[in-house]
Amino acid sequence: MSASSFKDCLGAWLTLLIEQNIVAQLWVKLPTSGVWREGLRRYSEATSPKSQIYILSHQPLPQQPWYTTVPLADDHPLKGEYGLLLLSRSASALVVAQREADSASSDTASRSQVSVTTTVSPERVRYALGEIQQLVQVAATHHPDRRDLQGVLKQWHQQFVVPQQVDPILVDSLLAQQGQRQVQLRRESKALKQQAMAATDLSTQNAALLNTLRLKDDFLNSVGQALRTPLTTIKMALPLLGSPQLKPDHRKRYLDTIRQECDRQSTLINGVLDLLQIEMSLATVVPAPIQLFDVVPGVVSTYQPIAQEKGVRLAYTVPNTLPAVTCPETWLRQIMIHLLQNSIKYTETGGEVWVTTQTPTEDWVTVTVRDTGTGIAPQDLPHIFDHFYRGRQGQEEDGAGLGLTIVQQLLLYCGGKITVESQVGQGSQFHVQLPLHRG
């Protein structure tokens, strides 16, 4: 048991002596810390007439009127051992705790594990009392000025008598008290565990809240910067349109620039509104089972004319035998729309975009959107899901840079995830993992 449990064991004996008003003789060897002597002090104050308490110690202790110290030599045989020997008219008992060899110093006693033995056998108590008598004799020899020790030795056999029998009522009381203490310790342990779990949950919630607030601050800063760019361009172009010397072709170029920046700003605002709509719908949207075959082919068919107009071949292979996944239908449509828009946008004329599925695992169904487009540079891959990221190779960007962010957020909310493989000049593969429905 732990050293603190051993301390509780000694405390149980002392409490029993106090409750039964038993005046006893106590021989103890304890760690030098004062907290170990508190129980002895309370017992001494509670009994009348005063009990005799003897403390064996190899270190000097503060002088107190309620106990007698017995100094031990440096080579005493009780190193690594602590205990209590109790003598009274009705009972005797011996409690011994032995610590492991690697933690035999008294300053580590309260942190060690100890092996505890308790006995009420008169023979074993009598044997231990004889060992203590020898230690007192050695102490009296080394400290001839200690007349109190000489007096103890002279009256030894008359003063320290081990009773032949133990009062069974005393033992029953001790066992009952130990049982009550065990119940109390279990309750305290359970309460502490609950408090620890509550503290851990609260800490996790606080960390998540702080992270959410930080992300929202970052997002708002990014929105402000993204909105400022097209507005700055428009403000620069508008005064030039009012110049009487402006040539028609220059006027047309400035108007086209303003129109493009207005479209860009509109796309940005719509993307931000989509993200806000996702967060607002979390409280009402319930992930439901859905078949990929009921959604994916329809979305692909919608984008085939757009891909064909650009000269990109768009095809899909989605069997109707796949198990259902857990994701709101509107979210799944948005995920596929943004991924298809992204792949078609970055695939040149003559390229191809495929939507395929993989054999389901125990937990996931994977949908892959693969293209033969420009690819993504290795240094850009970690950032493609960031707000307003627009870093693909070889393209003049006109989008808001929120499509993949929306995809990732939707998958996060429905318990899915997305990974990317890409090589510059060879294309990209977006692997969407959707959780299987557990019905």
C-alpha cells in the first residue's frame, strides 16, 4: 500500500483508542515529518490518565512533554521499517511497514510504497517488545545522561506486560472502523475522479472555445483583406473613367476591370454567406443516411455541359450497391459541386475529370475526384483548405478561394474527412471519406 494508506491505518488504531478511552503504552517509529506525530498528539491529549508514548528515531526530534524519544544509532536494525507497538490491559497489537530498499530514506517515506503487516498475536508482540528493549539498552548506553531511559529499563518487566488474550470487542470495533474508512475512501476517490474529469472537460471546452474565437478572428481579418482588394481596384478605375481624354479602348478595359472586380466581390460575399449558413444550420441539420448513387450522378450530369464547353471530359463511376453514408443531402451536393468546379477550373482543354468510388471499409466510403489539371505545388498543399487560398499553378485567379474551405467544413461537421494527392503538371486527386451509416 502507499505510505499515506499506512498513515491511515495507524490513524484507525489511534481513533479506536480514543473512542474506547483506552490508556495504552505506545512504541512507535515514524518518518521524521511532524504530520506523522499529529495523531499521537491528539491521542495523548484525549486520554486520562496520560498514555505513555515512546518514539524511536535516529534523528533529533523537538522536545515535547507528551512523548519520550529513544535515539537510535546510525547502524540500527530498523532501517527501512516503521511501525506501532500497542500495549494495554485488554489488548496488544503490532503494525509494521517495510519500505523498498531503493527508497529507504525518511524524506521519501510519504512517497513510497510499503508492505504492511498487522498482528494481535501475543507471541509476536512479545518478540517485538524484546527487540525494542535491546534498542533502548543501546540508547541508554550511548546516552548516559538520559536517566529517563535508565528508569524505563529498570521497570521494564513490571511496566510493559503483554496480555495473554485480546478483547474481541476491540478487534471487532477496529474491523468495523476500517470498513467504514474504506467506504469513505472509495467515495472520496470517486468524487475526486469526477472532479478531475469535470476539470479536464472544462479545460478541453475552454481550449476549443479559445481556438474557435481565434479562428473566427483570423477569418474576419481575412474577409476584410479579401474585400478590400476588389474595392481598391474599383476605386482606382472609377476616376479614370471620368477623364475626357480617355480613349474608347481604355474606357472598355477599365469597365471590364470594374465588372470583373464586382463579380469577384459578389463571389466572395456569396462564399462567406455559404460558410455562415453552414454554421447557422448546425443546430437544425440532422445527418441522415443517404445513397451516393442518388446524389453524385445528378451533380456530375449538371456539370457535364460546363466541362464540355471548356473541352474537358467529365465522367463518373458510382455503383448503386454502395452502403449508405451519414451526411445531409444538401451538404453532399455542395461538397461535390465545389470539388467539380475546382477540378474543371484547373483542367486545360483536352483534359479529363473523373468521379469514382473505392471499395467500402468498415467505417468509410471514399469518393475520389481526379483531374489531369495543373496540379498543386508541394509548398501549397498544406494551405489549400485555408480561407481565401488561391495558389494553383499557372492560373490567374478570379474566385473567392472558399470552395475547398466549405468542403472541409461540411465534412468536418458530418464526421468525414478529405485528403489530397497532387503533382504539378499531372493533376490532383481529392479523396473524400464519408462515414458509413450505423442504422
